Amino acid sequence: MKVVKTVSELRAALAAPASSTGFVPTMGALHEGHASLIRRSVCENGRTVASVYLNPTQFNSAEDLEKYPVSPAADAALLEGLGVDVLFAPDYGEMYPEGYRYRVIENGFSGLLCGASRPGHFEGVLTVVMKLLNLVRPDRAYFGEKDWQQYRLIEGMKEAFFMDVEIVPCPIVREPSGLAMSSRNRRLTPDELSLAPALYRELSSGRTVEEIRKNLEGAGFAVDYLEEREGRLFAAAFLGKVRLIDNVPR
Ligand code: AMP
């Protein structure tokens, strides 16, 4: 696996021809959810590129960014073991040479669900994903349905800007308890970790939204939103300082 940190190194690494290129963008602190996207890309493409970039523009809280887990050595070992060909791990100056003066803005769906409580979040996500897709120029890019709203907005951006890439949604990978895997789970205390599976249990219970909200609040969650849309039930809820998200078909 080639590890590259700059745009020019990335361009040089991608100059070699490949039958097709798959791309998996991540923010690091990798787990089995990320691994499932990588495996799929390795299986479907001649070459797989992964990125690990903790993108500050999509954080609307300085504390959330500061506390976000990082594990660069373990991430690189995992990616290499899965058969990734190129790992792009840039710093802020490489990704934002213009200082975040240019942005991709969506004026509808990005204001709902996570966008309602995290102003600017999807602007940061769409901007960095546009930059990464322009750099890597993959045939396919893989996104997890855990971040369903993100996946839908990226699909919409691709359509809006006539981008020549296939956006591939991948199913949510869960712990045996049902808890959706997430880098942020590492920040849960043991007590919070034992409560956390209740989020998925409630979402998939078939109960009414009102009952689910009551049960989650009773169990110690601070519910940010709980909403049905697009034939799915979406939730974000805090356990202590950690914000968990999940969604299920409904
Ligand atoms: P992140 O590092 O959190 O930005 O995630 C990078 C990619 O992995 C995104 O497309 C996520 O949706 C996806 N992902 C994260 N957790 C999971 C999971 N539990 N199951 C499936 N995909 C996931």
C-alpha cells in the first residue's frame, strides 16, 4: 500500500493505469463498518483508494472535533491488510489551499435531520467529498447507509453537478447487540455502552415514534431528533456527550 500525504503524491500514485478505481473516504478510527466498504471496493475494482482525513469543516463543535478518536497506525495496518492500494492522508493545507472560501451548498434536505442540529455540517461534508472525488476520480465511491442523509446528499450532488462516478450505498454494520458501529462509540463509558444498543432496539421495535421517544428518554438518552421520512425512521440521540445516529427501514 502506498501512503501519500500530498495532492501531488496522490496524482503520481494514480498515474499508473487501473481497470477501475474504487474509493472509500473516511475520517479514521476505523472499524468493521469501514472495513465492509473497503472489502466491497477491493472486490469490485482493479484498484482501491482510501482516504483518512478528519475534516474540520464538517464539525460544528470544537469539542467534538478535539475529542474525535484518532488511530493512524492501526488504520493504516487495517487498510493494508484489506488490500487497499493507495491511502491518502492529507492535512488541512492540502485539502483547503484556498482556505475554505469555496463551498458546496445544498438548500433543502441538508437543513433537516442532522443538518437542523449541526449547522454547516453538510456544507463541510459535500465540499470535502467533492474535492476528494475530483482528486481521486474513481469509477465507484462507497458510502455507508449509517449516514443515510449524507449518502443521499452526495448522490444528489453527483446528479446536480453531472459527476461521472457511481455512488454505492453499503448496509449498516452492527455490533452483535445491534448497536451501529461508529468511531464515536469509542468515547462511550462502559455504562453508556451498555445502554447504547437500546437505540436500535427501539427504532426497530415497530412502536410509535411517541412511544420510542418516551422509552429512549426513560433509558437516559437525550433525543435530538426522531423522524420518519423516505420510508425510514431516523434518530440522533445523546448518551452523555456522545451523539449517536441510526436509521432503519419502516
Ligand atoms: P466516517 O469515518 O465516520 O466519516 O465514515 C466513513 C464511511 O464509513 C461513511 O460512508 C460511513 O457512512 C461509513 N460507515 C461508518 N460506520 C458504518 C457502519 N457501522 N456501517 C456501514 N458503514 C459505516
